Amino acid sequence: MTVFLGAEPSMLMTLGGGGEAHLWSAGHGVVSVDLGHAKTGERAARAHPRVVVLTHSDQDHINGAGPFFAVVTADKMPCGLLHELWMPYEWAVLVDVFGQVATNGVDADDVRRIEDLAEPVGDAVEERPDGASRSGAEPVQWADPLTAEAGSHIDAAEGDDVNFHEGTISNVARALSGALAAGTIEAHYSPSERDVEGVAKDITKKAVKLGRILLDARSAEWRIRWFSTDHTRARSWMSSGEPGLVTISNAQEVQVHRAPANGALLLRSAQLTVQNRRALAPYLWGRGSAGDAVIWSDGDGGGERNLRDFPWYAIGVMSAPHHGSRNAAHQPIWDSVLRSGRMPYVIRTGGSKRQTPHPLLRQLPAARSRSTRSGRGFRPGDAIWWQGAGFHR
């Protein structure tokens, strides 16, 4: 795959093999968007990406993370490069609160909205070395999701078995029960008392899964950056991330405060990780006219407000939102591209055969669209290549 490293002009490679994973190069660094399943993650690692964006926590987007970092650690990335992992900020809150609650079972009185725990980069209060803030306010405690508390529970887990420690599930369940009794969980998010233990197991499984990814990234000495769809600004695609290489079109980069150990916050952060509409949408910077790309993942693009000024004139190729399914939540993206009067090349990848494809996909000429789930002779180990003027496979 060394030919991919210096790809010029812009090149998008969508990997087959289940799930969703894309590699992008425009001659100034490789970006991986999601890591699909195990084999896909291994293939992505051998392209030596400088930035990996995990858009959301669905299994078909992140299951390849473990194999990816196993290859990274074994092969050693090229020297002199700063490698980065970008993720939704609610993952940081979930793993942070889980570590505290699983250890102590504490249900703190401090109940804050999850979005209040994040500050857009540039807006955060600067602190002096002595811990006092420049403005004289109380010092800010930034979250470290991989505290000793969280790390000990993640390290203790074996496979996907969440019954690795008798006290873990019971402490999480106790925190949820305490929040229910205190009325701090909003009614439409609230599990019933009889469901608490099952919810506690699900939360633990999710926190351990995401925590392992963070541990692997830290072991590989990768920098971790957080992005929030709750703090989107106009034209985020221009500045949120690393302009010239990759930015996030529907989210703002944030720093995350240390979260209180609270059952309500634990539940809310876990619920947000499974909301597809919050998936990050990476904007991939290319070369030449209409040489950029956008990967919509399973999200809604930030809705109509965020899509109003989207630069469709610069987009050469895009992924079909939510695997190209016909879903009202993703219609704003299709409406936006239709208003622009310019339809880019479209790649449909992953998803289920049961999903009804969006009508627009059926209307596109064969030369303008490709799918990893259809097409004569397409095998799991194949890939779809887009380079400037069209598709190659």
C-alpha cells in the first residue's frame, strides 16, 4: 500500500470487508475515517495514517480499532510524525464517569448537563502553572478518561465479558438507582427499576470497549482530540481540526472537564454514544477543482442550519449517509446536495441488506456511484478507489 502514501491528486480508498472504513490521501498525509471490522482495521494500519477519525461507536465502525493498534504497535509508525485519534467528546465523559462510579459507586449531588462539560478549543480558560486561572475563577479540572480508576476496570475485563468484577456492575447499578431515586434522570431517558442491572451491564460493556481504544492509543503514544456536535459553529468544516488535511464539518474541537461521579450523567453519556445522528462528519481536503471529499458516516450532517453554506462545489466524492439507507434523519444532506445543483460521486458502504436504499442512489448513473455490498465480483478483501475523474477498482 506504499503507493497510497504519495497519492496525487486526491484519492479515496473505501475498504471492503464489512463495516465502514475509508482511507484518504491528497499528497500531504493519510487520514483514516473509521476502522470497520478486524481485517479492515489491519489494512488501514498498513497505510500509516497520520490521523484516525472514529465517527461514532457502532460496532461496524470501531471493531477494527484493536487490530489497528496491534499492527501500529508491532510495525512502528514512521518516525517524526505526530499521530492523532479524533473522537466524539461524549466518549471521554462516559469513560471518565464510569471509572469513578465503578470504583466508588458514588452518585454525586453535582448534576450538570453533559454539554456543559465541554469547552470549545480557544474558548477554554487558560491556566497558570500554579493552577489558578487567568480570570481568577476556580481552576478547571480537565478530564482524563484513562484515570487509574477507569484503567483498572478496563484492564481487568476479559474479551467482551462484563462480569469480570463482582463489584463493577453492582456499583454502576447502585449509581443509576440513586439517580432514579433522586429524580435526576429525565423521565424520557429513565430505565425502570427492574431494568437497572441490565442497563448497568450495557453501560459497562460500552465503557470498556471505548476505554480499550483509548488505552491502545495511549500505549501507541498517539495524541487524542475530542469533538462535539453540541458545540457546532457556522462553517466548522473550515477550521475545526486541521485545515488542509481533515476537519470535522459538523462539530467543534473541545476540551472536556472532569465529570462528577453521577449516575444520571453516566446514563446520559452512554445513551449519546449510540445516537447515529451525532456521528462526526469528516471533511477531507484535497487538491484541484472538486478534489475534496466528505464522509457522512451515520449522521445527519448537523442538520439544515449546518448544511446551509456547505461547499458542494469543492466536493468530488462523498459517502452515502447511513450506508445509503432511506431514512428521514439523513434527508437534509440529500436536500442540501440537490439544492447545490451538483451531485458528487457517491460511495455506499457497509450497512444491512435489509436497509432500503435511498431513491437518489437508484437514479445515479452507474459511473457515478459504487457500493461495497454489490457489484459483480466484489469480494470482502477488495476496495473502491476514487481518484479525481472517477472510480477505479
